[in-house]
Amino acid sequence: MKDKDYLMIPGPTPVPETVLMAHAKHPIGHRSKEFSAILNRCHAGLKWLFQTENDVYILTSSGTGAMESAMSNLVNPGDKVLSLVIGNFGARWGKIAASHGADVEVMEVPYGQAIDPEALKARLAADTNKEIKIITLTHNETSTGVTNPLADLMAVIKEHGALSVVDGITSIGAMDCPMDKLGIDVLVSGSQKGFMLPPGLAFIAVSERAHEARKETKYPGFYFDWVATRKSYNQETTPWTPAVNLIVALDAALQMLQEEGLQNIFDRHTKNAQILREGLKEMGMKLFVEDESIASKAITSVYPPEGVTVPEIRKTMKEDYSIVVANGQNDLKDKIFRMGTLGFVCERDVLTALASLKATVKKLAK
Amino acid sequence: MKDKDYLMIPGPTPVPETVLMAHAKHPIGHRSKEFSAILNRCHAGLKWLFQTENDVYILTSSGTGAMESAMSNLVNPGDKVLSLVIGNFGARWGKIAASHGADVEVMEVPYGQAIDPEALKARLAADTNKEIKIITLTHNETSTGVTNPLADLMAVIKEHGALSVVDGITSIGAMDCPMDKLGIDVLVSGSQKGFMLPPGLAFIAVSERAHEARKETKYPGFYFDWVATRKSYNQETTPWTPAVNLIVALDAALQMLQEEGLQNIFDRHTKNAQILREGLKEMGMKLFVEDESIASKAITSVYPPEGVTVPEIRKTMKEDYSIVVANGQNDLKDKIFRMGTLGFVCERDVLTALASLKATVKKLAK
């Protein structure tokens, strides 16, 4: 049915009508006082959401652009980067670092698991000459639905002293990720996730330590350069023409999030994920991440029931019930499917999805 | 008056209601067949607009992101880049190239003038060892309202053999810029210009020669990398989550442009700029670019009349007549103002602007 599809993928996520309407207005000039006022409100709202006193820069790009920004501003050819990988998106950090000439070491666990802080501690203890300059990690791994024990990992990294670069793309605005309290140096996210916006904006919060490290970078590039970005930020503008409409929409979305309140947002995501997981288990389905302590509050990965395939489930869910769920990625393709409860999602949406999935499985198992 | 402002700046430019409405729809999944169909139509439309058989990639970024993409994919540290500068945006190429380690030589003329093909010919004739790898140039210089003699310059560059990288940000969709006919290697543009879209997308057309040169690039970066981009393009998708809503809007805008027809689009811009220039002269105002042969069809720069300042004109135009015109940039700030007739602009808009400017000057001259 045309225009009826409901997205339960990890992104894009549903967008509130209030935000879509703000987004649909005619663009205004980006060098105007009106736009600076909007930008200032957005910067304040982002600092609140990232729980930081650091600058949070708005980039016109995908979330991957913010990841690139982190690496292009920090990496010199030959720099040692330790990349903690628990899925596809964690692996992306290493690829980006390598594209800027970094010497990348990967610490990986089987997909579906999280990084063990003790294992990280042992690896960093062996780095007696402090050769590791940067450690990249993922808060919530979108490809598997696993959330790393971020606070414990950050405590280990802080003891070592390397720069910590964290992917918060599917966690910010859904799960507690207090940048300053945890001592994160660089934290990135993207608009089409917990922010309840269409894709097209990315966000990057940068600590003073990271700005200091930037000073030693030989080939920082231009578009994502923090020096130009910070200079414009301090002048209440952006260095290049930004995605004006998306920023007007961000202003509306941040206002909605602030009205709801940080703890309420986290509680809502926790509750919705819990209801989804319980409902799936009641239907006899096997969860990909059984350990509750590392199961994501934003994305739930599930095995299909016996005798039914992932492509069949996705096809029937979409064609008969207008609900879009995601496939697994790479080795997990057609082995699991993923349901997002990230962003503008209420309990009714979860019940609707469960009812539709139940009907889907019933139909397919015949 | 709230919501009444009409933009006559060089970007963002006015957006048709049809396009805004397409842009306001709920985002769809970017890994769906529906989205691939939209993307394919956009790619075909862009090839038509760029007048090329080369791939035209859609980037989620500002136009400056497409400029970065050109340099990060082509420049190795130490490479010699000749940058032809006739204004602020021309100068940006050199800065980007330098940020990737290029050895940049600038060939500059006073702002308000174009590059003389004979002067370029002489410079390139002196490059007997063919040390110049890349030549950057601007088709239409947004900061001054000057259009370079692109066909003549391209003929000289082709004779030399360097890679030509052209900023078509304010010319594509407004002025004739036939990529293949002129032999341009890399051509970039941005959505908030002739494309009649909000800002947030950029476009880059890449020749086979440029793709060949990319193979030798040591630190190409990741987000803008042509190898990943081309691979996804051939699979009818994008490497990262794109600005889905803007691409749906692009589909609508390209359909409008195709219905109008290429020559009609160019003729409309030529006519509107002509009417604006004639009207300004009739009012006794002095044009910044008097030479008709290099005067832009997209942006017209004007000196304020005797006894009236640029800030006064901009303030009155905006506050009393809800028309936004742009200031000059850098050395030209407060010396000239700039009026855009780029994109979704008809003759009525030009007459309205002239009438409002006339009333503004009358009011201020009292």
C-alpha cells in the first residue's frame, strides 16, 4: 500500500510530523541572524544530548562522514590505531584509519559478543612504550545489536592514555552515553537514528585533548577540518553551506527530546526493547544476543524460526503488513534479521510489530 | 513578515513547492528496490544535466564536500596543482589541495576579471617537463559574478594534458557546461543552486582518466572515496546512508528540469540576467562586471549608488520588501552586493526585485 511502509530498520527511523513539517519549509539563508539563532539552540541541545561541555559540531554528511572527520583530523601516516571490533561498523573505523595511512591493529570478538574489559586491559598493559595513539570503539553495534560495556572500557582506556574515539551513531538519543563523565575524546552520531530526523546530518563532539592532537596532523583535509569548523562554530555559523532544512528540523526534534527528558528517553528505549525481546521469546524465537547485559536497547537481532527464511519474513512483513525490518550484514546475511526500536518509537509500535511478525510466521509456516 | 523572505542570494535558492513536498515525505529505506529506482532516475537525470557519459555521483555533503572529494582522490603529497583563481571560490581549490599536501601554484587575476586563455597558454607552455598534474578552475565565480571562458581554457588545458577539475557549483543547471564536449575530467556542483533543491547534496562527475589517476593515490580517505562510491553506484545504491529525502526531492526537481529542457533553462537564465542588468543600469547603478562576455547569468554584482551603503540596501530590502540579497565577500564586503537569478527564478521575480530595489534606493537616498 503506497506511503504506508513503517520503518523498523536501524535507520532511517520514523520521523515525527512536527519535524517533517519544519523540514519542509522553504530554506532560509545560512548567513542570517535567524539561522544563527537556530544553530545556537541546536548546539546547546546537542551538548545536552551528548552530556558534554565540549563543542558538538553539526556536519552535512552521513554518520560515516563524522567517522572520517575523527580520523582525518587525528591520524598521521604511520600512527598506531587499536580498533575494537564487534561488528561491521566497528570494522569501519579501522578501514577509515588505514585510508589515512594509520598502522591499524584490530582486536576482534565473534559477532554477537562485546569486548571484554579485562582483555583490553591486558593488551594495553603490554603497550609499555605507549605506541597506541588512538583507540576506536563502538558503543552500540548496529550490525549485531550488541552494546559494549562502555564505562568499563573507557576506564581502561583512560588509564592507558590513548585518545578514545567512540561511535555513538545508534546510541546517542537512545542509551546513556555521558561523554564527559566517561572521558570520551571524540564522540560521533548521525541524524537518522535517535535524533528522529531524516538522514543527512552527522554530529561530532571533540574534546580539548583531541583539538590539541589535531595540531600535529599533517594532512587534515579541508571539508571536515576541525580548525575551520571550530572557528565558524565560535562565530555562530558553519564553514560551508549546511543542510539548512535538516538543521531547522533538528531544532524541532531537539525541542521534542528536551521536553521528554534524557532519563525518560533512555527508559522508553529500554522498555520497548524489553517488550520486543519478551514478545519474540514468547513466540518461540531465538535471540541473537541472549546476554541481557549486552543486548542493545536500540536494535534487536533475531534468528528466524525453524523452516522459515529471513528473506521470506522480510518480504511478507513488508508486502502484507507494511513493516520494514533489516537483514543481517555480511556473514550474518539471511541468518538473522534486525528490528530497530530506535528514535520516534512508542510501545504501540512494538506491539504492532510483534502482532505482524506473529501473523507473518503463521502464514509462512503453513 | 514571517515566512515571507524571498532569497536572491547565490544559494540557498528558491525551491518549488513540488520539490518541497517530495522532500517532506517520510524517509524510505535506502537499501530498498524503491530507493534504487529513484537513484537510477537521478543518475540518468544528472548525466543529462552534466552533459556526460561519465558516472555522476551523489554525495551527502555541501558543494565543498565535492571539491574535497576531487582533491582527496587525486592529490598525493608533493603533487603540483595549478589553481586558476578569479575569486573566493576559485581560491578554495588551492586550500583544499594544500590540505592534502599538494604543491599549489596560484594564477590569479583581479576580482571582477576572468582568466585570459592566452596567459594560461603561456604558463603551460613553460611547463616543459609536464610537472603540473592538476589544474583547478571555476566555471562561474559566485563571489564576483564572473564566468570564465571555459571552452577556451579547456582547449588550452587539453593541449597540455593535465587533469582538469572544474567547479560548476553555480553554473550547472543555469549555464551551458557540456562536460564531455569540453573534455573536463572532474566536474562538481551542489544542490542549493541550479538544481532548485535545499542544500545538503553535492554532485561529482568523474572521467575514466580521473579514475585511472585515483589508482595512484596513497591516502584517498574513506567517505568521499571514488572506489567505494563507484562500486555502490554500479550496484544501484550508495556506499553510506545518503540524505534520502533530498534524493527523493532531486528526483522531482530533475523531472521539472527535464520537462523544461536544457536549452530553455539556459535561455531563461540568460534572459533573466539580461533584464536584471538592464534594469540596474536604467536605475543608474554601476555593474561590477561590465564586460558582457564574462558577466554571469546566475549572479549579478552591483555597486551601491552614490550616498547609499551596501548594509543599508541589504537591510531595507530585507526588512521592508522581504528580499534577501548577498553582500560582497572579503575585500568586496560592503563594496558590492550580489543578486542571484539562479535556479527556480522567472522574469516576474526579476521585475519584483528591480521594483523593490528602486523603492529601497529612493527611500535611502532621501
